Amino acid sequence: MGAGIAIPHGKSKSVTRSAVAIAELSNPVVWQSLDNNPVKYVFLLAIPEGGDVEHLKLLSELAGILMDDDVRLKLKQSKSAKDIQAIFKDRGNEI
């Protein structure tokens, strides 16, 4: 995605229900992204096999939220998992 954020995503028959895992990396890593900036935040999407519509909807929704400069600023200022959850709840999303 860029801006220090990556959204790896995939589908698997081992996944029974869609989930998002969020990680803030202590040491940013080089990731193939549009801007070639090191990645500090990883939003991992795990989608059940056959969940094509849900996969695209969740990926699109998450990417749209994370393109917002205010959201990225709040993400950088967050101190806890609750802070990060609040960012999405404030926007009406329960990621």
C-alpha cells in the first residue's frame, strides 16, 4: 500500500471466518510497496476460501480508511491496541 503500511491478504480453506490481525513493527521492514518506504504497520487479512466478495470488500474498505492522512496520524500516535481499535470505531468500522 505505501506510507509505512502493508496489507498482506489471502484466502485459505483453513480459515473458517474472516479476520484481521494488526502488527506495529519495532523495526520497520523493506516491503514491496508503491513508495518503497519501510513498513511499520501490517494489517493481515485472513479470508475463508470462496470468500471472494468479502475479501475484496474488506480489502477495499481497509485500504480506503488507511489512505486518510488523519487515520495514519492517529495510528502513529496510538499507544495500545485499544487506541487502534478506537480509530476504526470512530469511523464507524469494526475491523
